[in-house]
Amino acid sequence: MTSIVGPASFKFFGIFPSMIFSFIIPVIGVGLFAYIMARRLAPLLRANPDNRFDHIGQRVKNLIIVWLGQIRHPRYMLAGVLHICIFFGFLVLSIRSTSLVIVGFSDGFVLPGFGGSLGSIYNFFKDYAATVVLVACIIAAVRRGILKPERYAVPEKYGHDHTAEAVFVLGIISVLMISESLFEASQVVSESRFTDHAHFLAPLSLVWIFRAILTSASQNVLQGLHIFAYFVHDITFFFFLCFLPLGKHFHVITSIFNVFFMRVKKGNIKPVMHGVTDEQLDDLESFGVKKLEDFTWKHMLDFYSCADCGRCSDHCPADAVGRPLSPRFITIKARDLMFKNYPLTGEIYKSNLLVEDIYTEDEIWSCTTCGACEQECPLGIEYIDKMVDLRRGMVDEGMVPQSLQKPLKALEKRGNPYGKMEKKRADWANDKEFKENHKIKDLSDKKSKADTLFFVDSITSYDDNIQDIARRTSIILEKAGVDFGILGKKEKDSGNEVIRFGEEMLYQELKEQNSEAILDTGVTQIVTADPHAYNALKNDYGNLPPVKHISQVVAQKIAKGELDLKPCLDPDKVYVYHDPCYLGRHNDIYEDPREALDAIDGLTRVELEKSRDRSFCCGGGGLMLFYEPEEETRMGVLRVNMAAEIGATVIVTACPFCLVNIQDAIKVAGKEGEIEALDFTELIEQHLL
Amino acid sequence: MTQIYAYIPHTNGVAADAALEFPSAAKKIDDGASVTAVVTGSGADLDKVAESMTSTYSQVIKIDNADLAYPNAEIVRKALINIIPADAIFLAVHDTFSMDLAPGLSVKMDSAYAADIVDFEGVDGTNLKAIRQELGGAVNIHVNIDISSGAVITVRPGSFAPVEDGSAGGAVEDKSGDAGDLSAKRKFLEIVEAEVGDVDITKSDVLVSIGRGIEDEENIEIAQELAEAMKAVVSCSRPIVDAKWLEKSRQVGTSGLTVKPKVYLAMGISGSFQHMGGVKGKPFIVAVNKNPKAPIFQVADVGIVEDILDFMPELAEAINDL
Amino acid sequence: MEILVCVKRVPDTAENEFELNSAGNDLDRDDLVYSVNEWDNYAVEEAIQIVDKLGGNVTVITVGDDESEEVLRREMAMGANDGILLSDDAFEGSDGRGIAAILKAEVEKGSYDLIMTGAQADEGAAQVGGILAAMLDMPYASLVNKIEPGEGKITVGREIEGGNQEMNEIDLPCVLSIQTGINEPRYVGIRGIRKVAKVEIPVKSAGDLGIDAGSVGESGAKTKRVDYFVPDMGEGAEMLEGSTGEIIEKLIEKLKAKGGL
């Protein structure tokens, strides 16, 4: 009797060397994989440019935190932990899998350095890794195949269900784990019969269990199992490798790149074309994304990388209210189109207009650009820039809903979406009572000077119900000792939504006029009470003095002791702070408004479950107020209901659009009298000493 | 002496309301003018209308021809140019038919053309002074019409007081023989009736009618609630239908339905004449509008300057509390 | 199909608050913004859609001053192939008939199957289409809200009272005035206009058109604008004033009396 023979020396029926298979399988596997990858790369080579090689430090950091650290996964606890188990199991086992391929030519091969104690330690961990991965796969398969969380459901209009593919892959991974363990267990049992020392195996690991099962097996069975397990593993391994680029498991390969290249700046919008300056825009033949190849290569990589986990759509307010938009399917539909137009064999198909082919116009206009989807995606897939690029394409083709054409035209003619006259922009300061006590400097005529510009923006300037925010902001600034003035009729709409609705040239014009007017005043900082204006001036313009939101000013002045607030006037009320998307998610301002609220003595404040970077959009601002989407309910109504559920009686927000939407939603939800909406500036102004 | 010819629109043997308004308009042009009614059509319906006009007009001309059974503007024009004297003033009501007929008629008669006149201020030599509205009723404008070689003028329906004494005792003169060749390059095919909606706004005594002031589709609910409180029905102006917020069957106006309620609440409606043209029967009109200069306040009985989005819920609540 | 669309530059009712000047006889025009007449956009869109289907050319034309070129460019950015500006000091003050006479001179130089205008303008009288048709001896239909082109003929729907539609068959060439709602005009942004900024637009004067300057303009007009004034509000509604509560109280009393409650 001899010891067990490895795949490098084994001969089928005593004559046919199995090493031939050990050789053929990897050659075919790697060859096929290389071919598939080359085909998959084809569309990326035809895509538009994208500048993703900047901020290398930040990108490496993202790689460590988002990819390796899996930081976003535990936001969904069970699914996240399962994924982390499988992810790290794969990382650990990748070394083992590589050496196993070589074992096929060289019995007992170990990677350099893995011969001694490092090898033993590694073996200990990889045995557990395989076990944990198997257990995680079983739980995941039960979850996907039997419990079926709603998040993974595919509505009929978006195509077929993806459960089968998910369970199949979990099965493949399980086969890899089992075959690897059987390969090792059969060897360990056999060797223990010829040597004295008992081989140490990690207790309760898969190998350990298989060893226990196989203790009494005959040497022939062990030998057969050993070789069988090897080739099952070998074939499955290369099959899996080639299967990955065919579906949602492509992310196993692409995620590392996708995370490295993910967006590093927040709140901004990509240029119309990377490498083309604003001045050169007029020379471009076409604007935005009209056909598949108009996407940038990174956006195509996004499509490949989507794991179809549904987290984006689970947090998408448009999806929640039944608008015809689900970010997950923006990606899946594009990926399917890439697979269809760039098949693995044969000719590449010509692309059609995307909004007629796979998307609808309403789908693309339905996005409020709140950013919840991007915040959630564990792989760093982007949506806002794609929406904006698709809208740029539609605007260029004249495909703009009538309801949006009017405000866009008014913005072009009058610098505000309402078509109100420029000279009435500062009318809010002429309120009789206000005017008696407060004088607002107009910096546009250059006769007055101030350090700080209060940028009011259109809604706060013109909407009768919102003008109070302008007056209250002025009073707060005055009280806080800020020397400020306004641009008056020279101020134009900040254009935050103009660029986001794809009207790039109109945005450029507004930006130019505002920039010139602002820089002319010589101010050293800008303050606004409108997060949309804040975002545009800070992240889109990029040529202005520092910009602050009024909540930041208040929080800082309170911290310095330069602003004191009275005890709460309504201590019986329960306040909740609603994070505006353009203050929170796009600009990371979560604490300042909360600190300011908490500085009011005796104010009871509760937190929404969906708060901070998981805040739920109120319905959108700017031009979104003019768009009439198909929807079952309003985002604002859902938001008001969330606040009512936790017993809040006052929703405090720090954005004029949130205020409009939430006030309306309270009426629609029939909660007048139960709950009220209040702007941050109103609450603070009431409590000024 | 100024000769005035008034074109009488009619359907199913009944003259339109405007038929009674021309004498007042004519009087404002020239008190001493002779006024002749002109009725075109065919058969018994025509006779009925022509006969009914004799109580208002001392002279009535009828032109009877099978080709005139449906008022095809091109054919009517051909008939009229052979009958109306070249230097006469031809009056029509500013409706969808005369928009087809009148501009071309003025060319063929080689006379002046003025449309949609809301008032006349008399003749001075060959110069007729009249008033029009422009820019959606935001401003009025005086116009001078040179009537030396006649004029074709359309007047806004409802702008001149109807004459109801019916003592003219006129006679019908049949000028069908003078009509001449009535061949045309345009052929009338059929009328496609507007779809009938779920609610018949023409049957309701009280209408809560909304316009642009409603701002948003969702706010229509606020109007519905007020209508419920008043046991009324919601109707609307054209922009609301254009925005597809309500069905066409809810639209009041010349391009929508004509209603005759007892009480008409115009909520956030500016009051263009195209809209008010659909409000008949002299209802009690309440207008609520943010803009104190809205033209609706000229035609309403009661005016309130408020934002309807705030006002309507409060009114509904007050009514529910009664 | 060769289509000519007549357009007009007007003060924009949506983006203006109309006020009289200090003399009280004209609009305060300092702060007015102008754009293409809303109805004309529908006409141009319809023309483009017809040409997209059947082939041909869309030409836009206007009578006006230098600034009117802006509206031609906007319509060309929508997709009209050519623009023609008819401009001459002699044209100023023309009435509808004068404008139509100027247009007629140019129309006769070309060969058009279909001529369109907007049904009306906020500043106008819904007249030019009808007058032009009669001058050209072409058949005419106003307030058109549906077009189905056929062989040498065209079927059109007219929007008439009661929201009904009057269907007609008209021989080509003809003149149509287009009502809003017939289509959804496409969007034109700044970029679109810039793209056609360098396209040459011929400008034609009275001399080029062979028009006797005396027959058009102020001197040829039989209907002349005199002065603007604000409608008298005197006989208008009884305005209810006071707090909202007081107003509602008064209103409810009145509604009760009139059978509204």
C-alpha cells in the first residue's frame, strides 16, 4: 500500500496521466477568460473620456475603506455581514486557489514562503475561511431563494427576476469550498495512516468535519475522492472565472477598479465632456448622453460593476413614491444593452437613442438628484452625473416637457424661473415693518461695501411665502454682527437645478453673470440660507470666496459665544430636524443645524430613522417644483408621515424648497394642526435674545 | 347715413345671444345708422332664425342655399360680398367662425378690419373710434378705424347690452338669388364632438372654477374639498386642461363648455374673455385672485384679493362649520 | 412639402408685468422682455413634423425690425431650414392688412404648398392669416388643431366652441392658423440658438419686395393704434376687505343670499 497520489502524478486507469487535464483546464480557462474580458472592454474603449487619475491619495483611501474595508456593507446588517464573510473568505482563499492550480503539475507544491509556520497559520485561517464562506453561502441562498427580501424583486416592466442567477452562483461558490476541503481532507486522512504525527486541523472547520467523516474510508475511496475533488475544484474555478463577466457577478472582478475610480468630490456635476473647457463648449457637436457610447468609460464600468443588490432603489425617493424611476434598473438596463450590443461573438450593434430604446423621458426627469442612491452603493456607482448627462442629451434634442420649458425660458429672460422682473428681486426687503427696523445694503451699485454677501436666490426672493427666510436670515446676520449686503437686481438664479436639469449653456450664463457680480463686490465670504444655492456656488462655480450656509454661521457664532439664544418658547413641542439633501448628503453639513437647535434650552429634539446621510428627499427643489411627474404619492407626504410616526410635532428644515414641499405635504397628508413645518431661520430668529 | 350689417350666427334654428347685442353696438358707432341683420343658412332653420330677428331688426336679409347649411367661412364670404354694399360696416361677433370669415371678407370688400372690439366711441368724419383689449386683458387700447371704404368689425360677445324690447317689426328680404357662385376650395366634413367627462359642469348651479392660481396638480384637491362643502362642482379654465390636470369636459370658456350656473366662484382665474365667454346666464360671480389688477375683478360681483391656496381651505372649513 | 411659417416677436405675457409709461399712453417698454409669439411655436413645430414625415423645407418669416431676427433664429434652432426677415422703416405702424401685404410680396416670390401662422398673438387680432389667404386667393382655416396631409389636399381640424372639432378638407396650397395644443413644441435653449447664429438670414426691404412704401406702414393703415390705457376698474366687483375671517363671513352671507349655499 502506498500513500495517496496527487493530481500531478495520478494516472487514470493506471495509464492516462491526469496532469494533462491539470494543464488543459487552466489553459482553456485563462484563454477563454482573456477573450471574454477583451470583448467586455470593447465598449469602454469607444466611450467618452473621464478624468479618474487625479486625487490618487483619496482613491487609495477609498480602496482601503470602501473596497477592502467594506464600509458601506453593514448599512444592511445581515446582507452586509454575509457579504463581508464571503468577500474576506475569497481574499484568503485566492492564495490557496492559485497554489492549487500549480499542485496539478507539482504534487505538494506550496507558494514560496508558505512552507513553514506561515503556511501553517495560513492553512488554519483558510480552513475557517472556506467554512465561513460555505455557511454564508447557505444562509444567503436561503435568504435569496426562500425568504426573498422585497428589495431584490424585479417589477415586470424592468425585466426578469435575477434570483436564479444569484442562487446558482452561491451554489458554485459552495462547490468550490466543499471540493477544496474534500481534496485536503482525503489527503490528511490518508497521510495520517502512514505517519505518526496527527495533522493539526482547525477544529470544526469544513476540513476537520470531512476528516472525521472519512476516517474509516478505504484508501481507494480516499484516492478517488482526492483526484475527483481536485478536478471538480479546478473545473469549477475556471468556469466561475469565465462566468463572472457574464452577469451581475462581474463585480467580483470590477469592484476594485470601480471603487478606485469612484467619485472623490461631492456636490459637483461632471463637465459636459472631460477635457473640454467651458469656453470650448460651443464647439461640441453634441451634448450629453444620447447613445450608449456617449457615457464615459467609468460610467460603463459602473454598469458592469452593479451587483444588483437594490440598495440604491431601496433608498430612492422617486421609486418610493411610484415615479417611473428605479436607479437599480438605470444600471441593469444599460448593462443588458452593453451585453446585447457588444456580444461575446459576432458583430457589434449600432446604438439607438437611449431614451427611446431602454429609458423613457419621464424616467430621466423623475430624479430629484438627492444622492441617496450614490450614498448607499457599496461599489461607488454614480447616478446623478448620468442623469444629468442623459438630460443634457434630451435638452440638446429639444425633448423637454412643456412644464419645464416655461421656467427655463423665464430663467433665460429674467434670471428666475417665475418670470418676475429683475427689479423686484429685492422686494422682500421693502416689507413695511421690516424696512422700518432693518436696512439691507445693496452691494451691486458699488456705493456700499460689506465683508459678506447674502446670496438670496430666486425662491427666497420672489415667493411670497418664503421671503420671510430672507428677512429672518438678515436679522440673524445682523444680530450675529455680520457686515453683509445683497446683490439686489444683479443677482440671478444660482442655477443649481439648471445644470442638473441638463441646460448647461443656460447654467453657464447664470454662473457668469453671478460670478461677475459677486467678484465685483469684493466680499470675502458668501452666506446663503438656500442649500441649493450653497451647493452651486460652492461646488459648481468654484471661483468664488468661501460659502457658508446660515446654519454654519449660527453654530459657529453660538460656539464662540457671539450669539445667545433664549430658552425654548414652546417646550411642549417635539422638534425633528429634516436634513436637506443639498446641505447633508452633498455637503456633509449634519451637525451645525443640530448644534444650533440643541443650543436652545429646553427644546425637545428627536431623530428620524432616515436622517443624516440617509435623509429622505422632500420632493426636490428648483425646477423640480415645476415638473409634474407621474407618482402615486408625494415624497413630502411620506416624509411627514415618518416624522409623525416618531411623535414629532415640528419639522425643522434648513431649505426653502424643503419648507415648501413639507408645508404642502402636511396639508395633503391631512396633518394640519398635528404637525407643522418651520424653517431653521424662523426657529433661530424667534429665539434670538 | 352709416349702413351697418350684422351677421347673425345661429345653430339649430336659434340665433346666438350676440344677435341681440349688435343693435347696441351699432348705436355706439352711429346713433342714426340703419342696421340690417344678415342671416345665411338653409331651409326651415334659416327661416326660423330670420323670422325671429324681425322683432329686433327692422330689416332682415336672408340668404338661403344648400351650400350654406353649415357655415363654411369661404362660402359665406362669397355670398356676402355680393350682398353687402362696399362702403357698409359689417359687424360679426368675435367667435371661432368669424375668425375664419372676417379677415378675408375685409380683403374682398377692400375695407378696414378691426377685431374683438369691446366698445365704440362714435364716428368722427370717416374715423370710427373703438376700444380693444391687448395682452390678455392687461391693457386697453384705443384704435381708429378708417371707414371711408367700409369696415369689417368683430365685437366681443357680451360687451354690448342685449336689446330685448322686440318691437322692431322688421321684414325678411330674401336675397338668395344674389349670392352668386358658391364653389369653394374648402369642404366641411364633420364635427367631432368633445368627449363627455364624468361630471356635467353645465348642469350644476354652483361652480368652483379654478385657473392658473391653483399652481399645482395636487392642489386641485383643495378646490374639490371646497366644492364638496358647497355641494358644487369643480370646473376650470383652459390652462388647467392644457396641463392635463383636469379633463376637457371641465373647461369653461369659448374653447370649452358654456355654463349657466347661479353662482360662479372664479378661483385664481385671471378672467380672459375667452374664459368668461363660457359663463352665461348672469350668475353671481365671486372672484378670488392674488393679483388686485386681475381683469376678473371687472366682471365679478364680489372680489377678494387673496391667495386661493390659503383662502379656499379656510372658506371650506367655515362652510362646513355652518 | 414647402412650408412657410409666419412668426412674430411679441412682449411675453408670462414674463412681464404690464404697466403704462409715465405719460399713460403706451406700455412701459423699458423692462419688457420679448419672445416669439406662443402660437407661432406650435405652427413651427407642426411644420417641422410634417416635413420630417414627408420631406421638404420649412421657412420662417417675420416682418419687423433688426431685433426680430432673434425670433427667426429661435425657430431655426427648433429645426426650420431658412429664415427671412422683412424689414424696412416704411413697414412701421402697419396694420394687419399692411403686414399681410408685405408677406404676400415675399410669398409670391417663392412656391409654397402650405403657409402657416399662429392662430393669434397676445398683442394681435388673429387676422394676418385670414387676410393673407384672401389676398393670395388661397383657401384658409383658422384655429387648426389637427393636420393630416394628403395628395394635393389636406384634412384639418379646427377648434370650435364647446371644445368640439370641425373637420375640413382643403385644397393645397392653403393658409392655416395654428391653435395651441396641436403638438408639444420642442425646447430651444441658448445652445440651439448659438448653433444657428451664423446662418445667414436675408433681410428684404420694401424696395426688394417691390412694395409701394405708401401702401403699407402707418400711412397705409386703415386701423391705427392710438393710445393704451388701463381698463377702468370703477364698475367692477365689490371688493371685500379685512381679515380673511371677516372676508369669509361677508362672503358666506352673500353666497347664502344668492343661492350658493
